[in-house]
Amino acid sequence: QVQLVESGGGLVQAGDSLRLSCVFSGITFDSYAMAWFRQAPGLERDFVASITWNGRTIYYADSVKGRFTISRDNAKNTTYLQMDSLKPEDTATYYCAARYSLIAQPMAVLKRPTMWNNWGQGTQVTVSS
């Protein structure tokens, strides 16, 4: 059974940085693709970034490209989301997601929340102007 626990959220000002962490509990973390999604109140859950099991294929939503960086440390069973130059519109609950996959899928597939079957509880990020 897979469990995901996010941490690192908080209240920051526009232009600040945060690093989110997602710790994976279970077997074979290095067989799972990982992703970050976010959801603001009243809105749908949106794709932010994803990374394959080996870190070789990474996708970003256009809204965060150049500001956010996803990475993973398979030795620590942890995925990270480094968020720089934060904007008020980045305010949301950020969720970590995992899916068993050793094949790189296209972004059009991975950006759909229904493609991910393991989710964390979320961590709140609030960016003030």
C-alpha cells in the first residue's frame, strides 16, 4: 500500500520561494512516476509537474515553467517541488501523486488527475501580494 505525505507549505510573500516535499511509503518507489497537482477553492485540481521513475522525463504546466522545479531522490523515497518567484495566483493546496509506471507517458495523459491513483493529503501554499 502506498502512502504519500506532503510537507513544506506555508504563507509567503510574492517573489519568495518554498520547497515542498513528498515522502513515499511503500515498496519500489523507483517504479513510480510522481507528480504535483494543485487546487484552489472552487476550482478543479490542476497539473503542476511530473517526473518519471528515473527522472529522465519531466513535464511542467505552462503557468509554472521556469519558476518551479520537480525532482526526486530515490534513495530517500522523496519527491520535491522547488517553487521560486511565487505569485499570488500560485495560492492553492498542493497535492503529491504517484502511479506505478516504468514507461514515459505524454503530458496530455499525465495532466489528468484520473491517471494517478495514489494521493497525499495536501499542503497549503498561500502567497500574499
